[in-house]
Amino acid sequence: MKITYFFFSLTFLIFFSCSKDKVPEINSNLDLSAVSYSKNVQPIIQAKCIQCHSAGNEGVELYDYDHVAKAAVSGQLTGCLTGNTSYLSMPIGSTLDSIQVKTFVNWVDQGFQDN
Ligand code: HEC
């Protein structure tokens, strides 16, 4: 009986520790026709990119608007997220869902405003 209880608890624990990996709903209520840098783009960068692209990174830095805009102008930002084989595929170690990719693409298409 005790051992059954033990395994039951273990399964329960494993189940709940894995469900933590889920990414929070960053883009719920997102209006893709007017993407905001601070409200929509930046939270994705914080969750998915900044750990590797903080200030002082030797390659691309994405820690503030100016640097993200620079990557937008060069084409790297959308290139690396849309499967363009001229660029490294990002993010490394996780994935973006289609809405998150579209958030970046639309923000760039809409003139990558600092809004
Ligand atoms: C686990 C680390 C890691 C994560 C997370 C990550 N990157 Fe990168 N990224 C790299 C490395 C390493 C390179 C190559 C060196 C560099 O340019 O910084 C790179 C390169 C890039 C480049 C240049 C690509 C090219 O071919 O010119 C862009 C743009 C970029 N990353 C954007 C992003 C974005 C946007 C995210 C989040 C959605 C992201 N990265 C998440 C590690 C990461």
C-alpha cells in the first residue's frame, strides 16, 4: 500500500514539474495589425532570446530597442526566425509559435517602431 502511494506521488510530481516548462501566454489578446515593441516584441525577447543576446554578446545584441532595430534593418532578425537558410535558425534551445514569429515579422513590416 505504502509503495503504491509512493509511486503515485512520484508520478504526480514528475507530471507537475514538467508542466512548468510551458511558456506563458505572452501574446494573448495580441493585435497583429499594430504590433508594439514594448508590449509584444520585447516580452518574447526576454523569454526566448535575451539569455544569449544580452549586452556584451560578441554577436547580435538584443537588449534594447536600438540593437533590435539594427537586427531588423539588416534582415537578420526576421531571417533567423522564418527559416531563411542564409541565417542561423533561432531561437536555439526552444521554438517560437507561429504567432510569436508573426509578431516579429509584422513589427518589422510595420516599420519596427519604438512603441
Ligand atoms: C541558447 C542561445 C541562444 C538563444 C536562446 C537565441 N540565440 Fe540567437 N544566436 C545565438 C548564437 C550563439 C548566435 C551566433 C552568434 C551571434 O550572432 O550572437 C546567434 C545568432 C543570432 C542572430 C544572427 C543570425 C545570423 O545568421 O546572422 C540573430 C538575429 C539572433 N541570433 C536572434 C535571436 C532571437 C530573435 C532569439 C529569440 C527568439 C534568439 N536569437 C535566441 C544563440 C542564441
